Amino acid sequence: MLLMAATVLAQGPGYNYQKPEPPRGTYLPPATGVPATTRPP
């Protein structure tokens, strides 16, 4: 699941993963352990 979240972030904005999340990884759950700075706006 964590890998999937990272994959979603890698795909970039506009790629939703079954959940309504903020675009460009504006907010990333601490469970992933990946900072939102990985995908700048």
C-alpha cells in the first residue's frame, strides 16, 4: 500500500488512487513517510 501511494505521487497531479486527495501531493499521510516536497507545485 505504501508503494502504491509513492507511485501515485510519482504519476503526478490528476492521478487519483481511489481516494479524493489534494493535487500534487499537497498533503501526504505520515504513513508513507514521503515529504510533500517531492512533487513541487
